[in-house]
Amino acid sequence: MPNERVLARRRAIGDRIRAARLYANLTQEKAALRSGIGLDSYNRIEQGHASPRLDSLIRIADAIGVPLSDLVGE
């Protein structure tokens, strides 16, 4: 089980993904489809319940149209 700092950062990344997706006027379904990630997995990433691999984060950033640093930066 990850420590609280890791869980908090995972939730923060999910929040940034959600905000960027909404700004791009995309549904979760559309963003998941564009990124090649299953909707359930995509939802878990946005909710901060899953630890996405770097490849998945890159695909999400590309699908939404934002730099990767916007999703993971502090």
C-alpha cells in the first residue's frame, strides 16, 4: 500500500487529467478511446485509484492535447 504522500499525488494527477479533459471539452469515453485505454482504467486513473504507467500518461496527454508536464507537474 502506497504511503499517503504517494496517494495524494496520484489524486492530484487525476484531478489535473480531469481538468484538462474538461477544458478540452472531452468526455471520459472520448479521452479513453483517443488514448487507447479502457474506460474503466481511464476512470480509475482520473479518480486517483490507479497508478498509470508512463506510457499511459503520455497517451492521455496526447489524447487531450496537453504537454505531459501539465498533468504531472507540481
